[in-house]
Amino acid sequence: MTTIYDAKSNIRTFEGFNPTIGERVLIDPSAVVLGDLTIGDDVSIWPNCSIRADMHSIRIGDRSNIQDNSVLHITHASDYNPAGWPLTIGHDVTVGHSVTLHGCTLGSRVLVGMGAIIMDGVVVEEDVMIAAGALVTPGKHLESGWLYAGSPAKPLRKLSDAERRFLSYSATNYVRLKDRYLSQKR
């Protein structure tokens, strides 16, 4: 298989895998996305993000936003981990500035605070907040309805009803901002 690796383009094919991009998506020209990547509708990927689906798949759900300087990658299959771990992000997810997501699964309506790191094999259920700077260590399971914080991350407290509503608001706010940016490009 031929690889098209055009350093002039920020949307790249790798080993025959072309990113699949939904409707009304904003990918900043400084972000790099490549490989076996599926991006849902109304997603925004902000400046200097690296989304590299080169050895496993990455899926980003509708209305999710990946903010500036975030790094999204996978865990490849090997003798140490025969299936590897893809990266899966649900719908209406907010990924804050400078977040690292590696081979993990995020449910819908999750907010990942700035600078957080979520490691291999982690599963985050729906309706979860992860505090800025949190470190979620490999294989952890974060239950729905909680705020997690610390290094290593631990459940801090149950989310209030207002915080649960904020999870959807945050994603919707980024869809509106993305639409403003897209309207400027015309």
C-alpha cells in the first residue's frame, strides 16, 4: 500500500487510511490529523492539535471539541497488548487545552480539564468531569456522575445537577464558536 504523506497538508492519509470527516467540521490549519480517524458532525479541532490514528483507530463523536495543543493517540497491538487500544470519544465531549488522550474511551458529555492526561485502557462513562491537571492512570474506570481530580485521579464528589447540565452547554458553546469561525472563512 502506498502512503500519501504530504507535509503541506494537515489532513493526511497513512498506509491507505484516509480520515473521514463529518459535516460542518472545523480543523485548524495548524492541527495535524491522520490515518484511521473518523470525525463526527459539528466537531472542532483547534490550533496545534495532533490526532494520530497511525496504528489503531480514533473515533470522535458529534459536537465534540478538541482544544488547542491537545494530543490524541492510540495503543498499538503487540505481544504485550494483542488487541491494542483505540481512542474513542463520545458525543458532546469537551477536551480542554493541552490534554493528552492515549488509547482510552470517553463516553458522551464528558469534560476533560486543561492539561489532564488519560492513559491506556481507561474507560470514562457518560456525564463525567475530569479536573485540570488530573492524571488518570492505565486501566481505570471512571463512573458516571462524578468529578475526578488529582494525580492519580480519584473521585472527588458527585456532580450537581447544574454541573451535569454544563457538560452539554460546554459542547454546544463550542459548536457555536466553531460556526462563527467557519462563517469567517467564506
